[in-house]
Amino acid sequence: MRFRVVVSWVFAFVVGAASAAQAQGAWQDIKLSASGIDYDLSGTGRTTGVVASVTRTLSPHLALEMRSLFARPCQQFQSCTDVGPASLIAPEAQLQYRWTAGRLEPYVGAGLGASMLRSSFHTDWDPTVSFAAGTGVRLTDRLAVTGEFRLRGHEWRFTGTTTEIAAGLAWRVRNF
């Protein structure tokens, strides 16, 4: 059941991020990644996550990325074996500066978003600020292997944090 909800949510996110009217020749990347996450959110630890994102090229060096993270961290005062882990969903938008060096496509970026942490006790929504650095290695004109480091501060005062190291695949499509 949860898998279908997550897949449906990711599909709606990707479809909603696509623009109906686009400039001729604009590139879009659809990226799916797996990530290792260190977290400090009413409990500390390490977990794995899944990331889905859509990137829209705005200029030769500027891009807008819309992405969402889904992870299952354990929380303080809650037994992961008895009750189960919490659910973390963190959608965000990020402006990225990108450049090309042969087959490498490194980037840095910063953005804003939100996080929903749902545990057996309550559901908590917080604003987030994120910073990222990563690269893609083009295997073909349409396919790349990607790697990224991302730091996310939860609430404006960074009362909680998550860091991600993600690896995945990006598919480049024209005018979807």
C-alpha cells in the first residue's frame, strides 16, 4: 500500500513539474537516486532514502531542480522494532549553477522546500533550506550516472538537519 502511495506521489510530482509551454531545444532531466542519509530530527542516526527529481534548463549554466526525498528514519522515544520508523518526505526546489567539462557536468545549488516527518506520535511540517554539490557523468547523450552531496536544514534556525549522499541515473529528454 505505501509503495503505491509513494509511486503515485512521485508520478504526480514529475507530471506537475513539467511545463506545457517550453522554449525550443530546452532540456529536461528526470533523475532517480538512492541515498544514504545522516539525520538529526528528534533522534539521530543513518537510514536510506529514495530521491526523484526533474531538472529544467533555464540557460546554458542555470537550471531549476524540483525534487523529493522519501526516507524512514527512527525517532527518539519510539521503538523502531515495535512501532516502526517514521516517514520523512522532503519536497524542494533548487536553483543550480551547472557547467560542462567533457563528459562531466558538475553543479552547485541552493534552494527552499518543506519536510514532513510523520511518526506514531504526530506529524510535523517544517520549512527547509538546502545546499547541494554534485556531478553527472554522461554515458550517452540521454543517460548519465549522477552523484550528489546535499545538506538540508530543517526550520529556519536549522533545529534539525539531514545530509545526503546520493547516486543514481538521469535521463535527458527534450520537451516532455
